[in-house]
Amino acid sequence: MPSFELVQAIAQQLLYSIFLDVKFIFIYLVIFILIKKRLEVVSELDSNFTKNKKLWWKRNIEEVVIICLLSGFIGGIVSIYFGVSVTEKGLELIFYVTIILAIINKRFICFSYAGAIVCVYTYFFNPELVDISSILFIISLIHFIEAVLVKYENNSKAVPVFIMHKGQIAGAFVTQRYWVIPVMFLVIINQSSIRLSSPINVNWHTIFDYQSFLGYIPTMSVMLGVTGVLAFTGYWDISITMLPEKKAKGRAIHLLVYASIVLISSILSMNIDIFKLIGSFLAIVGHEFIIRYDLIKERNGKPLFLATQKGVRILDVLPASVAAKMKLQRGETILYINGKSVHTADGIRHALVNSPTFIWMYTEGIDGRQKIYEYKCYPEGVSELGVVLVPRESEVTYQLDSIDHFKILNDIVDRFKMKR
């Protein structure tokens, strides 16, 4: 079982990797840019957002740090206990490949790409660079963690958009999330590098043979230590045919299957050499397959958020709005407000023109069930609901074909917005 020494070494190296390792300045810069980009999207969707901008930054930074610390600590215990190891040169190459891939396209920041590319290079050109079995295990571990994050992530962070789908205007949700997960490895350290790693005495049986790979022979000047690297993983998706929360559940299952396949390849590769190459290719191809399969499925399916002939359909409910307090749901169709039938956004504004202190609303859900909502707001009254509606006609739509390149969030706020 993991000893106190193991837990202490991982905690120490985790804090060093996150807060003191200067080589990860680039990673922090990327995190800042991604969070800032999302800030632009959210602020455009909600004109009142500027009042809570500092709180938004605080929550996002806290989320990054908490997920980073928790996932890194749990994953670190698992990886070090199993004997996952790497050479200093191998670790540096993975880091540099990650930077290059991030420059090419931010979608390739995921550790599965950089790790697998280095594994293929190792297999053909430098067998002593990295332990391929260990890297494949780390890729599977990261995606087990990602599956959990995708499943339980708050889907209010999905961005509502309008697209042109087979000649029709449809509502959709784009989700683009990034997580930083510290990855821990066993590595040989000496007196000159002891400050960069946390020394540890591995006195238990490990699954991976780190001693043979590292050529480790304990001496007074050479020790075994724990070192870490910050690994990126991300979730990109678009929901056209189903609610984003349902889509997230499906993606989580796909990630679990993917992680399991890579894990099996990692275990088999310890005794069957060819599985080192098979697992490396599966890590790249499998990840791409998940993304492409989901995109093709959405492209060919029937859109869920189409405009209705009667009433107006809700695409999204803005946080802390009247609609959110009334617990209106995505996909519901508003038919009547205070006895007045509504067929457009102007119809909603007309029904609320006098800021009534009490409203009742008649709606129809995606399943065809009809509901009645009531809401009191005394003495301020209600002047707007705070919903994003699916338009019947609009010039500001996004072509689905361009989603293939996953650049949709770069200019989404400049292309369309419809808040009512």
C-alpha cells in the first residue's frame, strides 16, 4: 500500500510542478488565453456579466487549481505506485511536442497526441527514450479522469449558437473545456537535480519494471525520485440532436472505452513488443475517431432545437435570470405569457412591457408534455425572461462545415448573438 513517504513525495512534487517550475510558464499562458477567450463569449451572451467579472475569474481559477491538485494527487499515487517511469530527455521531448501541437491547433493540446507521438518515435528510433508501456498507461489514466470530469461537469458552460443545418436554422451548443492534470513519473535524480525532484524509496512491488528501463542502481550519489509534468486534456463537442448534458454522458462513455483500450494495450505491451506500436497508434486514432464520430453523428441527425410554428422555442436559459428561477428548461416552447400568445421575441417583450409583478406561463416540453409556470417578483416586476430563443429567420448563422476545424469559439461572439 502507498506509504506516507509516497504521499509526501507526490504532494511535494505536485506543489513544485504547479507553482514553482518555471518551464510551465507557457502552460499557464495558454490557460490564461483560453479562460480569457471564454470570458469574451460569456460576456457577450449576458450584458449584465460585467458586474460579476471578478467573481467569474475567481471561480474559474479556483476550478482549475482544485481539479489540478485533486486529479494530480490521485493520479500521482496510482502512477508512482504502479512504477510509471520516464527519462529526463523523454519528459522534455513530450513537453516540447505539446508546445508545437498547441501552436498548430489548440485541439491537439491533449496529452494523448504528444505522448503517443513520442512513443512512436521511441519505438522506431530511440528505444531508451521513454517507457512506452508507462506512457500508454498515463494516457489511459488521464482519459479515465477526463471521462469523470466530462460526466459531472456543469453543462451550463455549453455555449448556445445558431447554425445552418440542411437549409434550416437550428440551435446548438458548443462545449470547449480544458483541464490541466499534473502527471507524476519515477525518474533517476542526482545531487545536482535533487531540488527538481522529490526523492523516494520504492520498497514495494510495481507493475512496470522501472529498474530495467531506467537502469537504476542505487548509490550514494544517484537516487530514485518523483518528477512531474503538466498535461493538457480537453473536451470539444457540439450538440445539435440532443441536450448537451445527454451528449456529455455519451462522450464520457466513449472516453471510458477509449481509456480501457489504451490501458489493455499498455499491459499487453509489457510482454508483447508489437503492442507498444499498436497502443501508440490507437491512442491517436482512437481519440480522433471519438471526435469525428460524434461530429458526423450530429451532422446527419435531426436537430433538436428547430423553430416551432406555434410559440417560441428556448435554446438556453441564462444563469441567475428570471427564467432560471422559474426553472424553465432548454428545448421548451413558450406558448402563452399571462394569457397572451407569443410567436416571436417581440411577443415576449410585448407581454412584459409593463413589468408585471406576477406572470404565469404556458409551455410545451420536448417530450410534448405541457406545463404551467408561475412567478412572483414584487415590487420590481419582470421586464425580461433571460432566455436565448431559436429564431425563425436570422442572417447570423454558423456553417456546420467549419466546425470540422474547431475554430468556432474564436469568432463566435462576433458572428451571432440573440438574447431576449
